[in-house]
Amino acid sequence: MAQQARSYHHGSLREELVREGRALLIEEGQQAVTVRELARRVGVSHGAPLRHFRDRDAVLAAIAADGFDELRGYLEAARGEGALERRLTEYIRAHARFAQHNGPLMQLMFSSTDDGTNAGRDPEAQSSAERFFAVGAELLGESSPESMGPMPFLVAATTEGISALAATGRLPEDRVDEVVVAAVRALLPQIEQQLGTAAQGPVTAPGG
């Protein structure tokens, strides 16, 4: 059934296209997101979106960037949640909930571009992803991406794994919190050690 086009304020067509594209992605999958279909759903001419996006890949990149920006917001909010254990728990829980409601978006965000699109290589999506990962690394005491240790990757793998299980239903919704709490408690000693090492600064060998 055709969807009635949504109204938008002058100058906000780009944002409306991203919102509509995200909804279409989640409802019908990545292949359904086309410039022509978005123009139809928003209620503009077929050429209007091309004033903001060069092609379909650019639309998908903007949708992915929007997803990373939202996840970064959850991560930044978690930084003010008190003790480290609570901050990590709140963040991973929010990440899992995001995945439950945005499974196809998560797949787009974290895919390797093997699906034939170039969304993952787009500068906008790449920049949003890098900002997201930088905030996470900072939370774990890592200040330089060039010299990052294994802990941010381990936490990312745990977080994305829980979220993937939740998004596909392999992790029942009523057990997400239980698994998140167990994961944080398992990781916490190593994270606290990492933060302690970062606070001490680099170790200099005797006579160095």
C-alpha cells in the first residue's frame, strides 16, 4: 500500500530523506532504499534528492552516519552514569536495544561493503564511525588510535556480539539485561587494569 508523503520544512529535505530512508531500510531491507522510491515517499520530484545525494550509495552512507551519531549519543550519555561498571552496563544495554529495533541499520553500519555498495567507504559514514569509536576508546583509557591496545576491540566485539544476538532474536529480549550484566562483570577487571595503566603513563625502563 502506498504511503502518504510526509511534509517537511523548507531546507530540511536532506534530513527528511535520511529519516525516510532509515525507516524504509528497517521495514523492507537495504535493496528497497532507492533514490526514486525515497522521492516518491517524501513527495518530491525524482531529481530533487540528487541535489543532496549523488546516488543511492550516498543515501545509504548518510543513513549509516546517522546511526553512528545516535550510538555515539548513547555512549556519551553513559559517560555521566557514575561508576565504570554502571556506565558500561548502560551503554551496552542501550546498544543492544538499538540493535533490537534497528537490525538492518546495524548491518549496514558494520558491514564490510561486500553487499556491492560503497556506503562503508563514504567519508561522511567513515567520519561518524571514527567519532563513535574514538569516544568508546576514550572511555577505556585509550587516547591514541595509532597505539590502541586490544581492550577496545574486545569490548566492541562483546557489545556487537550481544547486539547481533538480540537483533536476530537468538538472545531473548527478557534475557538481554542478564547477559549484559554478566559480560560487564567479566570484562571489568581487565578494563580497570587498562585504565590504571593508562593513568600511570608509559613505563620507562631503568636507565632509559
